[in-house]
Amino acid sequence: MAKKNSASSSEKAKLSPRDERTLGQLVGLADAVVEAAEKRRDPHVDIPTRSLSNVRYNQTKRIIEMGRNTTRRQLFNLSQAKSFMQTLLVGSGCRQLIEQGKTTSIRGLYYLLKHTIEGTKEETFNDQSECDPVIEDVEVILNSLREEMHLYAQKRGDMVGEIVLEDSGDEIDCARMGSGGYGIPSIVEPEVIRFKRCDAKFILHVEKDTVWQRFNEDKFWRKHKCILSHGAGQPPRGVRRMLHRLHNELKLPVYCLLDNDPWGYYIYSVIKQGSINLAYESARMAIPDAKFLGLRSRDFERCSLSPSVRIDLSDTDRRRAKQIAHYPWFEKKKPWQNEIKRMLENGFKLEVEALISKDISYVTEQYTPARLAEQDWLD
Amino acid sequence: MAKKNSASSSEKAKLSPRDERTLGQLVGLADAVVEAAEKRRDPHVDIPTRSLSNVRYNQTKRIIEMGRNTTRRQLFNLSQAKSFMQTLLVGSGCRQLIEQGKTTSIRGLYYLLKHTIEGTKEETFNDQSECDPVIEDVEVILNSLREEMHLYAQKRGDMVGEIVLEDSGDEIDCARMGSGGYGIPSIVEPEVIRFKRCDAKFILHVEKDTVWQRFNEDKFWRKHKCILSHGAGQPPRGVRRMLHRLHNELKLPVYCLLDNDPWGYYIYSVIKQGSINLAYESARMAIPDAKFLGLRSRDFERCSLSPSVRIDLSDTDRRRAKQIAHYPWFEKKKPWQNEIKRMLENGFKLEVEALISKDISYVTEQYTPARLAEQDWLD
């Protein structure tokens, strides 16, 4: 198979209990194949189906979940043989990463595993788009996050505020991170990140780095005893998982300050309920109690904003807004229906930055403190 | 003009010498207009021309510079009146920011200044694309970086390594930043960032966050006594300015580890010589002594890479490569001509991640140390 050897035992890193578990599951996956072969049965893997038809909204847990449908992938089936082998190849690559105590990106794993199969002209993967879904398959088979398989995603987003944490043995005091902040890592599992001391009472998560800079410059987090984070738009996995851990382990409420537009609603929806594509991760990523602090459709009037700051809704905006209004977790919520209806009636959207037209620090000194004091948010 | 008052004196922040200087220049800009009006002359501003025809490569300084051409913008000229007023409006907005001791994004400034002109239906700016070039105009008029006008850009990129710096009064030990790193701020001028102690001997700047994570995980910067940075692709202004300051003030060589493709060449070109669009900033952003460490067109053979990792050049790649080969700062350099020629002959490009096919840590343990030891780079 792969042209490089597995890590020799001398290279093996000391494994954490979680690594031991993931490794055990990976070995179990391979063992099942060996066992089938020994019993002269067709080797196969059953993969929970990652399609819209197998995704549902769990009303009790209030997260998007996968159903119980699985798809069988067999070695001795011409149309499945390649993806069967790719599945095991990804498993063996992750085993190598865990044993070496190293991590890589999904692009890195692709390069690690890509090679021409001996004696053929066939590539193990033609391009990365063939490898990525197989990584997701292995995640659902093992019920592991890819971070547990030592794979990291793009790294974006920063945080500051009233918390001290330990990252890979280094103590990070997020209250002493200057204007730059602590760059949220891609892998924030407990083996890497430990929370040491927390004086924060809540988390304010803002959409954009530029808004985050305003809040940090005004030291909002010090005055209001909070943690301030951003995810440079749609937050990457590391930021979502960090918020999830802070929320669940330290019992910190999460308030989201996003634009008053369908994209802002969508970002909130992913933070809160999980994403449809990656429904299997919701249990460890979604934060059903997250609140939408603003901007709100009524803010144009409530804050007496200048007509100049309105941005007309496009046809795409209107279509997206209607789709989002029909998401099961918004559909039965009157306040959300009113919110979206009012934006459509307004005919315009509002960015958080629009509040600057009132005053540079209006958002940090008036808007956000008022919403928090009045507990005025959408759920 | 703007509907809000200028900062009252009680709001005025204590100004740094640099703020005093920028403010003086802004006031001077306005004074010239008042003076002209008093003398019953047409008020105007002369703006250094920001077009390709007025950009040249300075062979001695080895940076892209602006020429001496200027364009006159007059108030009493129907086609120039609006942009004349926009110019003064941007000036007055920046004055307000400096006086209040606050910073904002270019989008923030746009919102701050956008309003309907009283008694008309005319907007000061129709959209941000009308405001951004005026900000650049004011930068060149004042010969100030926009950061000095209290405007920040998008914030991207992280750093770690053997340096302790002070950011807004907080001490940041970049050798104790865990897996996340210090998020490089957008404004890194000496008023915000001071270098306290530096044990680094050089800077390794890598293109992508995912590659940066590999180098950080392997603690490359500790073993090789360096600073490790990335700019999430084309580095934003804050990262370029940080590298410039580290290079010039601490005399640290800068080595760039970028992809072997036209985009990698272009990123290097901007770091080294400045960008054509923003030629007026080169003196404080460009690093003519930066080196291109790799990847190199010969690495496919030199490192015995698997044919699987090659990515075919597209027509756009070929066209871009030929353009870049004709940049004046590459045109007379034989090694660069050979480099680009060989890539075109290869017919494929190589990403830094391709080295993972050798071993996960090949890039940190073998490739980069070998290039550094052999002083094998392009200039």
C-alpha cells in the first residue's frame, strides 16, 4: 500500500487515553475486514449515510442529527472497491498520524496518501475532492471528530478576555493579549487546551475581525467580564469547538453579534444547531442555547440609523431568507418568523458596522450593553 | 457636513508624537483650502498619481516607487467637485479618529462618513468602492500609511517564536503561545507594538496557516532560533509591516517558504518589492532583502517526489508565470529566469504540502534545514 513504512515503535509518541481510543477504533475497523476475509466473507464497511434524507432535527436535544441509515461499501463490488480501499487508506493514514503523535491538514493527509497503485496507472485519489468525503466517512464510522483523528482544519479567528488557559503546556492569559489576541487553534480538544481560570461571565462572539478589533480596542471584555471571539465570517471548526467547550464546561452563555442579513442568520444557525453537511458533529459542536443578540431588523428604527447605511436586499438574499425561515428550528419560533419577515418588509439589510454611523463606539458602549441589560435577544 | 460633532476637547485622547504629526498634516490639508478661498483662488488638492504610468522600480532601493506626477482635484470643476469634497471628508473623518484615540476599518470609515448631503438626494459615497480610493489618495497626499490615519485592514496571520514584544502594554512572549499563536494585529506601528527581547536569528514566513501549524507543532522555531509567521495566503498589511519592522529594526533576515507556482512567486514579489497598486507604501512595507527559500522547480527531482503530487499548470498559470518573469526585479536575475523557465518546462506546480508525501515532518526536519544550511535560496 503506501510507500512509506508505518511509524517504527521508536517513533511512537506516548498516547493520550483519547488517542488510545481512536487508535483502537481504527484498528477495529481493519480487524473487521481481516476477520471477514478469514471467514471467507466479503469484506465491507457500513457507513452512516451523510445525505439530507438521513438528517433530522432532534427537537429534544435541539440539534441537527444523523438518522440510522447506513450504506454498505464492499471490496468485491466493482463500483465500490475503490472507495472501500480509500476508506481503509484514510484509516491507515490517521493511524500513522496518531502513532507518531503528529497532526496534519486534510490537504496534508491527501498528499500523504496519494500515490500510484503499484503495477497500475491508477491513483489512490485523483484529487482532494475525492479524499475529503472519505475522511468524513471515517469520522462517522468511528464516531470521532476529525480532530481526534489528528486532522486539523483551516485556522482562523482570535479571542481575548477574562480567561487563562493552557495550550500545549503554555499558559495563555487572554486578558493580556494586546491588540492582536490569541489565535484560536484548529484543534482545541482537552489534550491540547485546558481551561485554568475563568473570570468571564459570558462569551460575546462577533462575526468579523474588524468588529472584534473595535470591541478589543474599547476593552469591552474587561468592563463586561467576558470572552470576546470572532471567526472571520463563518467560524471554522476550531472556533465552534472552542465555544462549545467554553459553553458546556464553564457554563458560559454565548451571545452572537452578527449582521442583520441571511448570512448572519445562517452563521447563527450553524453555531446553534450544527450544519446539515456535518450533522454527525453537532453533538460536540452545536450550542443550542446560543443567543442571537443582533443586529435586528428593527434596529434601523430603534437606533434611528441614517437611511444611508441601508443595503438593498438582493434576490438571492430574499430567497435565502425564505429558506432559513423554513428551517425546522426557526419555523416554530414566532420571534424568528417576525424577525425574518420584518427584514423582508424592510427590503434592506444592515451590517454591524452600520452602527458606526452613530458613533465609533456606539456598538460597544450603547448597543451591546443595552441588549445585554434588557436580555433582548432571539433564541 | 457630517452629522456628528467633532470630538469635544474632553473626549480628546492624549496624542503620540506620530499622531500629532499626522493630525498636523490633515489640518494643513484643510488650511490650504481655507487659504485659497480667502485669497479668492480656486481651492484644490494635488494628488500623486496612482496609476501604472507613474510607478517605477527603483534599482537602487530595490522597491517599487511612485513617480512625481500629480493630478489636480478642484472644487470648482463639475467633474471633480464631488471627489474634492470626498477627499476632505475622509481627511476630517481621520482627524476625528485620531483626536478620539480610536481606530476603525476602512468599511467603518465609510459608514462613519456616509450620509445624504443636506437639502439634496446626493450621498457622500454611493458605496465603499467610492470611498476606498479616496482613502488611498489621502494616504499619498499626506505620505502617511493608513495605519497612521487610524485605519485598520483585515486581520489575518499568526506568529510564534523567539521574541518577546509588548502590544498595547501587554507583554507577549511568542515562545509561550501554545498551538494557537499570537494573532498579528492589523496596526503594528511602534505606538502599539514594541520589541522587548529577541533571541531569534531569522524569520521564516510561510504561505499558509496549515503549513505554519506543522512548523509550530514541530517547534521548528525553538530548534532553529527563529520567528515563524504566516499570512493566510497573500499576507495582509499588518503582517507585511510586522515583517518589515522585524527585518529593519532587529536586522533579522526574512526567508519565505511558498508554493512553487505563480501565486507563490507573486506573494514573494509583493513581500520583497511592494505591490504596484500600493506603490506609495513600499518604503515602509517592502523587504528587498527577503529570500525565496522554496519550493523550487527542481524540487520534484531533487527531493525525489512522487509523480502523484504534481499539479498540472493551467493556461492562467502559464500566462501569469510569463508576466512575472518580465517584472523588472526578476527580469535581470538569471536564477529567477531559470526558476520560472523550469517550472514552465516541468508543466506542473508543487505545493509545500506535497513534501508530506515524503514524511509528515520532512519539510521541517529535512527540507528547510537543508536549504538554510546550504544558503540555497533565490534572491
